[in-house]
Amino acid sequence: MTTIIDCMAVGKSFKGKSAVKDLSFQMKKGEVVALLGPNGAGKSTTIQMLLGLMEPSVGRVTISGQNPKLKAVRERIGVMLQEVRLLDTVTVKEILQLVRGYYPRPLSMEQLTRLTGLDESSLNTRTEKLSGGQKQRVSFALALAGNPDMLFLDEPTTGMDAIARKTFWKSIRELAERGTTIIFTTHYLDEVEVAATRVLMMNHGELIEDATPAMMKKKLGMQRISFLTDAVYRPETYQGLAATDIRIDGKKVTILTGNADHSLKILYALELEISEVTVNRGTLEEAYSQLTDSPEVS
Ligand SMILES: Nc1ncnc2c1ncn2[C@@H]1O[C@H](COP(=O)(O)OP(=O)(O)OP(=O)(O)O)[C@@H](O)[C@H]1O
Ligand SMILES: [Mg+2]
């Protein structure tokens, strides 16, 4: 498979402060990459450099061997940036028609409304009157307007409700099946599993992981056991639980573990006065703190 996106030893500094350091990776046609990392890791900066919207301080980006700023390249890319700004005083339908007009082979309005779940009443609404989640849908529609073969999506689902998110990821999967090359950032682990074929993780501007979602899930597969207790147990009480982190917050105790079955067995064997035991999948934030060795803030 051919390399489409080539990020070569790219770095970016703002006023001498490094935001992205020596970042190199390639993406092949049809890959769906989740770019992960805690706040400030350098994800948005990276996306903007890949798009040619921001000039790298060092290194180089090419898309299909070309400068991403070229019109011929830009026409093939759909973009959702983290901060959505829409043209005011026009309706959604008008702005979509306008943007479709810029492209040689736009998607039809029918395809756009189907893929984004925009209904007739939203289409006739003026953009400044849209809710945050509706704006995200419109932003998605604008990204798709030109029938792109690459999508760059920076936190595309932030502000979307559960239904909008579902429609969004269904459409992303459909586009991926058609061979669209996609890179997206997210803070939701479930979105990685639903959509990505590959995971890149950044921390402090550096690439710290390049893995499949399955490999990542194993690493990030932290589970969270929570329970309530009236007794005042010390953290040492829970030693032997194979916990990677223990938090005690009043009556509530939360234990992070890579093996909940094992930890629960030991926990019950201790015969402590506990109730309301729940087991949940850990969050990405918890996983970051494990991977990056920064202390958990809770
Ligand atoms: N225009 C800018 N001027 C100065 N510093 C910037 C600028 N853009 C980003 N930074 C800094 O670069 C670093 C990386 O920021 P970036 O927005 O790429 O992070 P991110 O991974 O997208 O975070 P988030 O998850 O919060 O969106 C941060 O320390 C940020 O403060
Ligand atoms: Mg960002």
C-alpha cells in the first residue's frame, strides 16, 4: 500500500517552548488513525502541521509526496478543527451549497444529510442559532462536502450527544470502508475501538506509542473496581490486589487494575466491610497516567 501522509522529523516550538518534538510517522491509504494523548500533548498542533495550516519549525510533511498547502492536495482533504467557526447569517443549507461549490466533485446534499444526520429543520436554521452539537454536525458536513479521500478530524465528537456520536461513527466506518484515509483525535476510548485501525499516542509533544487498537486495549485495558466502605481502611489494606492505583475518597474506594477478576478474588478473600462493588473499564485519562507515569490527579 502506498504512503499518503508522510510526517518527517517534524517539530514545532512556540516562543522557544517545544509543542511537538521530532515526530515521524507515515499513513497508508485507507488507514484510520486515532491520535491520542492528554491535554497539551501536541495533537492539534500536529494535525494543523499535517494540513499545512501551521508551518513546522523543523522537519517536513508531504501528502501524496506533495506540499499539503497545494490546492490539488487541499481539495482531497476534509477537515474538522477543534474550534468550530461557521460563517454567520446564512442557513446551514446555504453554507453547505456554498462550500460544495468550491469542489470539483462534491457529495450531493442527500448524501451529506444522510451521513451527518442533519434534518430539514437544521438545514433551514441560521448557523449562529445552532447548538454546540448541531454545529459539530454541520462542521462534519462541511468536511465531507468536497467528497474528500482524506479526513483530518480534531476532537470531532466533542459536544455531540449520544445519538449524534452514533451517527457520526457509523458514517466514519462507512467512509473508511470506501477507502477514505482518516486521522482523528479523541479523549474517548470507546471511539478508538469503534473506528481506528491504528493508534498513535503522544505525550509532551513526542510519539510514545504506535500500535493496533488491540495492542493498545491490552495496555489500556485497565479496569476500575469501586466500592463503598464505612470502615477506615488504609491503602495498605488493599495491598496484594495487583492494583496499579488506589484512590480513597471518603467512603468511596477506587482501585485500578489490569486484572479485575484476580483483584476481586483477593478483595473478597479479605472479607472487608464493603458494599456496592462495581467494575468499570478505566478511562483514557487513567490509562495516560499509567503510560506516562505522571501521578493521577483526582
Ligand atoms: N498558537 C500557540 N501558541 C503558543 N502555544 C501553543 C499554541 N498552540 C499550541 N500551543 C501549545 O502547544 C502545546 C500543544 O498544544 P496542542 O493544542 O497541540 O495540544 P492537544 O494535544 O491538542 O491538547 P488538547 O487535548 O487539549 O486539545 C501546548 O502546550 C499548548 O499550550
Ligand atoms: Mg487539541
